[in-house]
Amino acid sequence: VFDIRRLLDTVFTNVAAGYSIAVLDDAEEIYQRSGTERSQDPALTRQASFDVVISVTVLCFAGDPSALLAESFRVLRPGGRIVTGELGRYSPWAFARRLKGLVTETVYRQAHFFTRAELGQLLSSVGFRDRRCGSAVFYPPINVRTVIRYGRSFEAIGRWLAPWGGAFLAAVAKRP
């Protein structure tokens, strides 16, 4: 039997571990309307409960990314996968974000920009295996029609000349 309260409890729990205030506000409102009482248990999700964990630009803003990955590992079933996307260190976007962070308060001032090797090492360090990492978004952070028009060309050239230099890193790994 499908239990909407259990689903909302799970959604709230998992979204509450996320890092978007707008999403948290929406999740809180949905949770409140559900009439479900929130658990006070810090381990809100049972071990080995999920087939997939998706984490997009979470680790780069976390104080302890290893702890978050360890929790992801804990809640994944054996054979489950984590899919994560993070900000790449060696891209024009990272450079622009760092520069902006020097002169104004931005969320990127505290961000950690990863390399593909570093992200892979982090995944391995908590026990993930069969990991693959790639990168994308090689076009420069310039909002000019010409740059936008030739975005596919920038991507192709970037993947060929500097596969380590994408603004966005994507990784997938498996829990043994």
C-alpha cells in the first residue's frame, strides 16, 4: 500500500539534508500539510534504503564532504549508485567565481572547487567503487550571443583540449 505520509517523511528528511533554502521551504510546507510528526532520531533514514543517491553541487558547499558521502554510502543498498555533480576547479567559471568572491560576498567565496581526481579520491575514500568522472561546460562565462551560439563548438574543443577543465564535474560510483 502506498503511504503518502511515509513518502513525505522521506522526502522531507532527504530534502532537509539538501542545501537549497527554496526547496527546504517548499518541503517544510508540504510536510506540515501532511500532518506527519517529525522523527527526532538523527539517523532518519534506515541503512541500505535507496538504490540511487543524487547529489548536485552539495559537496562543494559542505563543511565535511566526506561525512556526506559516508552518509550516502550508508543509506545506499549494496549495488546502489551515487550520482554527483560538482563545480570544477580548472575552468573559466571557477576563475570568474573566485574573482567575484574577492570583491563581493557570494556563496562561491566558501565553495570548494573540485578536480576530477579529487572527486574520485573522495568517493573511493568512503568505500565507493567502479567510479567514473567526467566534465562539461567548457564555454566561457560570458553572456554574449556569439558565445552562446557556438556553445557546442566550445564543448567539443574543451573536451578535446582540456577534459579536466569543465565547469561542471559529474561522477557516478557504486556501493559494493
